[in-house]
Amino acid sequence: MAEIAEKLIDAMKMELNCQQSLAALLDNKLDAMRHYDLSRLEALTVNEQQLVQDTLAQENRCTDLARFATKELVPKKRGSLATASELAGVCREPQRSQLLSLAAMLKQMAEKVQRLNRINSIASGKILNHFDGVFRIFAQSGCDIGLYQRAGKKALLEKTDLLTQLRSK
């Protein structure tokens, strides 16, 4: 019984570390967005993809261990996983305290990651809208690209002050 609980505790600790790393990365990503540091943002996004995969793998490992622990420690519970409280209820100290505290920390960290994801999503949308506006101004800035007209004369380019247009938006 203690061995099953220890394996689950170790898996939960590893998942918590993954979640904490993901939260730190999302904070850094938001900072890169604030400073329009696109190269840093790109590198962080690549790291984020790998970290998300690692976190999902660790979460699946925890789920598998929780399923096994449910069968072994709480055999009356059929068809669903036992909660951390239920598993802790059949364990002795110190596993009981560790399971409960890790479950609470994982819940808090998952909520923090979810909140940071929403913030990053909103910030990304604002950055994309900003660049869309800039590209529209560039696209609308010139009516002619300097080709020859039918009469064989080169067209005169309309001069537009792009900085004035950008500031007015």
C-alpha cells in the first residue's frame, strides 16, 4: 500500500514541477510580448510546445497510477478514479499529508497556468490586431507600384507619409 502511494506521490511531484515550469515560461512569454521581442517569443513558444507535451505525459502517468491505486486501495470504488482525499483516507502518515498537499498545490498551479494561458491569448490577439493594422497601412499607402502606363510613360508614385498614418491609427 505504501509503495503505491509513494509512486503516486513521486508522479504528482513531477507533474507539479512541469506545471511550475510551464507557469514560469508563460510569464516569460507575456514579458516577451510586452517588449515585442519576437525572437525570444518564438524560442519560448518552441519550448512551450515541448513542455506541454512533457506535462501531458506526466499527467497521463499520474492518471494511470491513480487508476491503479484506486483498484488496489479503494476496491469499492468502481467505474471512476478515487479522489486524492479518498486515496489519502486509506493511507497512513506521511503519505496522507503529502497526497492532500500535492493535490491542493496541483489544483492551484493548474488554475494559474489556465489564467496565464487566457492572458497570453488576449495579448497575442492584441499584437496580431496591431500588426494587421500596420500591414493594412502599408498595403494602402501606395496606389501605384511604378509600372509603365499604356502610353509608355512611367507612372508617378503617390507619396504618402507612413509614420503619419501609423500615428493616426
